[in-house]
Amino acid sequence: MALVPFLLLIEDDDAIRTALELSLSRQGHRVATAATGEDGLELLREQRPDLVVLDVMLPGIDGFEVCRRIRRTDQLPIILLTARSDDIDVVVGLESGADDYVVKPVQGRVLDARIRAVLRRGERESTDSATFGNVVIDRSAMTVTKDGEDLQLTPTELRLLLELSRRPGQALSRQQLLRLVWEHDYLGDSRLVDACVQRLRAKVEDVPSSPTLIRTVRGVGYRLDSPQ
Amino acid sequence: MTETAKRSLRAGLRWTSLRLRLVVVFALVALVAAVSASGIAYWLNREAVLTRTQDTALDDFRRQMQETAAALPTRPTKDDLQRAAGKMASSSPGYSVLLVAERERGKPIVGYSDLDTFTRAHVPDSLQEQVARKQPLTSSNEHEYHLFWQRTSIAGTPYLVAGTRIIGGGPTGYMLKSLDQERQDLNSLAWSLGIATALALVGSALLAQAAATTVLRPVQRLGDAARKLGEGKLDTRLVVSGTDELADLSRTFNRTASSLEKKVADMSAREEASRRFVADMSHELRTPLTAITAVAEVLEDEADTLDPMIAPAVHLVVSETRRLNDLVENLMEVTRFDAGTARLVLDDVDVADQVTACIDARAWLDAVHLDAERGMMARLDPRRLDVILANLIGNALKHGGSPVGVRVRTEGEELVIEVRDHGPGIPEDVLPHVFDRFYKASASRPRSEGSGLGLSIAMENAHIHGGDITAANSPDGGAVFTLRLPRDAERIVRNDEPGAGAPDEDGAT
């Protein structure tokens, strides 16, 4: 990862794009911008940014579709720019693979903090590895293998799995996970956790609809079990 | 008894009474008609039957008297009389005869046709007098004696008694004719008429019932339709058939319903339009605000290095931008509630932690005294709880000043949070309006006191959880806002929209 984070900002409104580019650049990021989803996807292929900041409302293909197309090939972090009024946006956005979202009108500092938090998730913290059934988490290489095959996890999914694997058998509440993984304050959106768990299960579990590794603990949150 | 059951019972009584009234009126009319018709028929029949029997008997008696009694010798013996009486009685229509003559002055002799049934005692005295009286001869009256008759009753049986005297010193004859047969005939006639009347009554009652049904069924349909209309089903219409008054009423009902429907549709369309306008406007405002907010921060970072004349301007722009942000955010929140698109994002939280975090995040720790035990878990929307608390505590700090007391407790399945200030309290006339939008306690209060939406939004947030907020003045001074929320808002969400609010139902534990 480059020392100066390289961001791709996809936003159709000129004023917002310019203002956010200005703000993010001042926070020390290198920013490439695109006005449409199509341009953004092309820029993504050419320039390989570290992270995408993506507006939901785009002419042509919308933000969700852009998100889905990126996820087909890449696991880089995606932050959605959304309006909270459209609660459905958040759910659809998280389902299409976004790692986090910020609500407009967004403060530059908040967006910067979220970007840095997402980027930190890919950082290596320890050098051991752990095995849960047929899933092996290699904390030094930051890779997860299932039956010897590499799993393509986004940094957020990887971090969630790492945090759960650090306390096997112990239930973590959504709010705890939001603080540990997303570095959100006490008002984190628990749907982030739920959506990320769903995606993680789809990749890790044998049968995602009846999980044996990442279990739901009713009234509390989630727990990583080693299958018996 | 439930309210609906009461209402249906009352409706039942009302229907019954209208039905009853119709039946009673029909029955009365039928009764009067049948009774008067039967009465007249009976009376005419009775007269006809009696007159005919009587005339026959009397004619026969008169003839017998002329033929038999007049043929008696001037001074008949008792045997003569007896024979004559017997002869007269046996001649035809079946009556008994009594012949009285005077063999010598003062010594009457009597001949009986049948001593058992007819003696002189059976003849009323008034009739005897009448018969015996000698009528003065005038131009209109050619005879001294006439035939007189009377109806009488002996031992419960009706009889016709008649008597006359032969002119020129002949014997006096009486006859007794039983009218029992006639009475029996007339009785059976009366029975028949009575039965006919009863049948007419029953028939009229059935007819009334049928009439009531034909009238009441449309009325009931009308009633049902009106009730549905009242329940808000404005597309309720009646099927109009026929041209009678009820059809007219149905047409009127339909016209009223459609004009009502149109008016309501117009009104809600207008309201919808104005709501959409507010929603669209706040959306539209947000785009420039996003750009301005991002740039304002850049300016703020540089403010210290700017010209001292310009720095205050930059700070003003930044702080006003934040206020505008808050206002737009509040407006959007309100439009979400109005449009019914606000959703709960439920999570299990420790209430004390949430309250502490809310106070801490706004740097109110020194101004708020918190009384809450950790470990009180509740399933609610943490963001919305935060909005409620921030508004209530912020309001208390603004109007009451510190310290503000926040007390958290549980009552059964309810979570109760009290926010108490030590200010002057809320004037009684303001109390009912504290949760109104844009309502401010004092018109002269400067506009910088907030958007005027805070408490209204807090209330909406409580309602969406199935909870409530009440405002009151404490007896020891200061205002108390009490928030009540169910400890598990899941049920509310389930009821509102099945399938939502439970993102992962994998059944694992």
C-alpha cells in the first residue's frame, strides 16, 4: 500500500466532487475523480486506487451497480455516499458489497476518519495463525484459506473474521464489533455488521444459510465457533 | 360486553322495533277490518235466520189458530183444548202450544200440547197482558186482538214465545218455539268468522314481516354502507335498483360518498404534494450543503492564518453551515416520519452505556447528573434513542440550566427515562404544545434557540418505538420529561412490516 492513500471519488455533482476532492486532498490523500459510474470503473482498472468513495445517485449505472461490478473482481474498500432519508439505500448498498457509508451532507473530517479506519483494516497486526475446521486464518500473511484455497475477502471481512477469531467461543455484540472493526462511535449502524457477516458467511461457511462457524447469539451478537 | 356487541344489540333492537311497529300496525288494521266485517256479517245473518224461523213459526201458528182454535166450540172442555193444542203442535215446525179458554167466568181451563216443556209459567207476564189487552178499533186497526211475540230464554235455551187471542171470545193461544238449532247454527258461524279473523291476523303479520323485510333490507344495506364509509372505506357504493324512495336515498348516498371521496383525495393529494415539496426541497438543499460543508471545513482549518478581519467571517460561515445542516437534517427526519418511511434499526444495547455515551459525546458530563445502573438491556434503535435523549437533555440544559437530572429505570416491560431540570418549569398554557412543531414558548425568543423541531422529532422517535414522552412540572420546581419505551421494540416492527427488523434469522444459537 502506498504511503499516501490513493482514492477514487465517483460523484456526479460538480460542486460536491470539487469540494470533496479539495477537502480530501488537504487531509493528505491523493484523489482521482470520475463523474459517472462507467468512467469510474475505467479509472479503477487503469489506476488501481486503494479505496473508492462512491455516490449512490449516479446517472447511467448507479452506485449499487458500480459496487457490484467492482466486487466481481476486486476486494478493495468501498465507502458509499448516501442520504440517510433513503434507509433502503443503506441496506441495498451494504448488500451490494460496500464496506461503510457516510451520510450527506458529509463533513470532510468524518469522511477522512472513515477512510483511514477502512484502510487500517488491511494492516497486519500479529504473526500467528488459527484454524477453525477447514478454515485457516494466517495472520502474518493476512490471508484466509478454506480447504487450502485462498478466499477473496475484503479488508473489512478479513478484519471482522480476525476480531471474531481472536475471541473464539465468545459472543461479541454488534456495537462491540462496530467499534473494533469499523472504529465507529457508540452510534454505529448495526446493519453494517449484519451485512458484513452475511457476506463473510457466504464465503467461509459450507452452507451459508445454516452457519456452523459464525453463529448468531440471540440478544447479543455473533460468535466464532470451531465446529465440533 | 364489547362495544361492537353492544352496538349490534342496539341495532338489533332498533330493527326489531321498526319491524315490530310494522307488524303491529298491519295486525291492527287487519283486526279492525276482520272484526267489523265478521261482526256485520254475523249480525245480518243472525237477523236473517231468526226472522225466517220466526216468520215461519208465527205464520203457521196464526194459521193453526184460525183453523183449529177458532173451530173449537164456544165453551170448550179441557179435553177439547188439549186435543186442539196437540193437533196444532204436531202439525209442523215443531213448537209447543198452550191454549187457554174460559169455560165459566173466572175459571180458566188450559190445554197443553206438551206439559213438560210449556206451561203458562213459561209465558212472560208482559206478553200475557199484551195478548189479553183489547185494542180499540180504529181506522188503522181493524182487529181487537193481535199476535204478539217475544224472545225469551228458559234454562239457558233461547225460545220464541208468541200469543194471540181469537176475536170474539175464542181461546187464547200461546206457542213456544225453541231457537236452539238457530243458536247452534249461529254459534258455528261465529266460530268460522273468528277463525277467519285469526287467519287474517296471521296473514297480515306475515305480510307485515315481508313488507318490513323488503323495506329493512335496503335500510340495513344503507346502514352497513354508511358504517363502512365512516370507517374510511370511501369507495363504498350501493347498488341502486328501482325508482322508489329507498333507491333515491341510495343514489343520494352514492353521490355523497363520491363527493366525499373526491374531497378527501383532493386534500390528501394537496397534503402529499406539500410534503413531497418539503422532502424534495430538503433533498435539493443537501447537494449544495454537502459541497459548502466540505469547503467550509477547509476554510476553518485556515482561519487562524487568515486576516483577523476575515477570520470571524469564516467562523460565521462555518457555524451557520452547521446550523443549516442540522435544520435540513431535522426537516428530512420530519418528512420521513410524515411519509411513513422512517424505519427502526434495532440492536440490543445497554441503556446506561447509551445514555452515558450520548452525554459524553456532547460534553455534557459536568452538567448532567446520571442515575442509571448498568446492565439494563433493551432492544431498540440506538440512533433514535440518542436523538431523543439529545433533544430532551439539550432542551433541559437550555431552558432549565444545569444540573439536569437523568434517571433510568425499568418498569415491567417498559424502559423509563426521566429528564428533570431545575429551571422555572413550563407555563401551563405552553405545556400542551411543547411537542408541537415550530412551537416556541415565547414569540420574542430569539431564533437561535434551535430549529423548533427537536421535541417533535423526539416524540416521533418515541412513537415509532411504540413509546411515548410526557411533559410535566415537578412539584418541587422544574420541568420533567418522561420517556417510556418498550424494552423490546421488535414486536412493534414485526407488526408494522412483517419480515423487516430481523436481518439474520439463521436459527443458530
